[in-house]
Amino acid sequence: MKIIICGGGIAGLATFLHLRKHLPNPSTHSIKIYESHRPRSTAPLSSLDLSTLSESTATVGGGLGISPNGMRVLRELDPALHDVVAAQGFRAENFVFKGANGWALGVQRTGDGGVRGVEGGEEEVCIASSRQGVWECLMRAVEEGGGVVRYAKVVGIERDDGSGVVRVRVVDEEGRVETEEADLLVGADGVKSVVRTALFGEDEKFKPTYTGLSGVGGFLSTPLPPAITHPPSMVFTFGRNGFFGYSSSRPLSSESLMWWSTFETSSLPNTKFIDPAAIKAALVERHKHWADPVVQDIVSKAKVESIYPTWVLPELPHWGERGVVLVGDAAHAMDPTTGQGASQALEDAQTLALLLKELLSTGETSRCITGSEKQRVDVAIKLLYDIRSPRAHEIVERGKKIAGRKANVGVVEEYFMEDNARGCESAVVYLVG
């Protein structure tokens, strides 16, 4: 079977690894990965526009959090890969919640030991990391497994219903146009997915919408404050005019402080390019009266390295058909408040690969499903949606609920935002997963 994965970010690389592990007779399958942008950890804001930040799955700047469920998927995929990802990041054992006036609102452990109960196994906690760090770990695993990411933009997708072949037209970095054929096209190409547009057309009801919230953030090389070292924690502060968080992004000895600020903007900037000086000035103004001295220290030293408008998707009627399937943000872009973006992409990749393993194998399960390989692939695509969409939709709705409380809330209201202290799935307010 010929498989093309559109998108070389976390979702696309994880899909490759799961398919390589689980597909029966792996040597008989060809898997290619296409990514439209070469990866970069940082780039001058003046050189980026909002469409690039939204469309590229390989813009690996900024931070993220992998929740315990995501870390468990990595462990099941490859214990060594799990350990490498955990080792390069920061084990955030607690989430600490504060008000902008300095009030303590609560502490929540991130470990999953309590909910797993008799299942046993080593407890997973939330791993805070730079996006680049996680991406590099996955990329090394892909390369070690014989995978190659080709940097070319997918510009057209057509399906031949007679043969069942999906034709994918790409333009490489030199402008050459080529057409590839695939039996399965996986759209792991993010919130502005080209593959999703091929499935649903230009209908506005299937396009992402801007939430009215954006985030800025970056990293500082500095001694880490005790608030995040004893015990290892992420700190989230809620104020009337935004949210602010900070954490280590690497092991404590690395002294890498990751920070983020989420704020309301009624509309996207009208200019094509982003003005770093204006963003820094707004950051200072937004947090100038916040009581936490760590916040003040960060704001005074910060060099704004990234800005992320927040996009969400409506619930889709399906995630694919006739040899085309969506995973990750292409299927269910979530508000960052969920802290589940990366983890849900990992769950999608694992579920798709396991379904294909069962339906394409020669075992008992396979004998219960009649039809050609193409038909079995289509069954896997439908089952992926049936299995995964209720969970993803629940998390999306939770994120909307939390995000709806963000705008200009007071400290008293913040104190009673119970969902904001409910663990790793509902706490992260900027970490773009």
C-alpha cells in the first residue's frame, strides 16, 4: 500500500512511526511525508505572517505540554522514544494556579496514577517542553526508521473513484510540480489543512475560526525561580486582562525558563507582518500591575519570539472517506486551554494505525471484514471517527467553555473557575500542543 502523509509536524511524524510499527508486512508498504515549510525553532517575527504561523506544521518554535495520556501513547509506541522525550523536557508534577493580585488559587497534581488505579504501570506526568525538542525526538526516530520528510507543498488532491487511487499534486522548493499516487492520504497538515479542504470544499462551516485570543511567548536562559523547582511545577496566573504562565522547558540543570501570555484581541492584526516592538509594549502594559515578581522579571527581560492566534474547528461530520483521512489539528483543532493538542494527535495516530493493523491483517478480526484492501481502509477511516471523535469533541467543548471565561474576568470569578484547576487536560492556557 502506498501512503502519503501531508504534514511533517508532531502529528505527521507520529503517524509515520505508528504505521511503521503496526502495519502488517511493513516492508510491502511505502510511506512518504510531505511538509510545506522547513522546520525552524525561531525566526524573526518581522519575517513571518499570520498565515505562515497557522499553516505550517513544522514551525517548531514555542512551547507545549504533553499530558499523561500523550506520554503513555509514546511509551506504548516505543519506550526508548518516550524516555528521550521525557528526558529532554521538564517533568511538571504540579500545576499551580494564582490570581494576578498574588492570591493562591490552588495546586493540582498532573500525574495519572490516581485515575489509572489497578491498571498499574509507571505513573505519567505532564512533560513541558519546547515544541522543537519534541519534534526533534520524533524526527530522529523517523529517520532511524528509514523515513524521509520531503519539503514540498501539497497544492492539489484528486480521487479516482474507479481505481480508488488518490492523486496528490505537490510543488517542491524549486517550483517543480509533480503528481504522486497513494492508496491512503493522511492529512496531518494542521488547522489550515489543505487535505480537509479537499474533503469538504470551500464551505465556510468547515473552516477554522479565530477565537479572539492570541498568545505570545518565548524562552529565557536564567536561574529558575523556586516556584517551579520545589516541587517541579507549571505556574498559571489569571488576571482581568489576560493569562500568564511559566515553567521550565528542559531539565532543571539547563536553566531554561519558558513563558507565555494569552490575551484577548477582537480581530487579527490587519498588517501582513507582525511588529515585535508593539507586541512587547503591549505585554508590558498588560502585566504591569501583576503581583508575582517572577512575572515582572520575565516581562522586563522577555524577547517576544512567537505569536500564536488561536483557531478552532467546528465539529466535522466525518474525518475522511475514500482513501483520505484527517488526524490532529486538521480534524479537531482545539483551544490551547485544553492542553491536549499534541496528546490528541498522538492518540489519533495510534488509533488509526491499530485499526489498519487489524483490518489489513490475516487474523480472525480481518476475516470478519469482507472486501478489498481499499474497502478495508475505508472501514478503518470510518471507525477512527466513530472511536475518536466523541472524545475529541468533549475536549474541544471543554476548551471553548474555559476560553469563554477568559475575557476580562475578575479575580473573584477566577477563583471559582473550577475547570481551570482540573488537571492536565483543562489547565494549559498557552502551551500550543
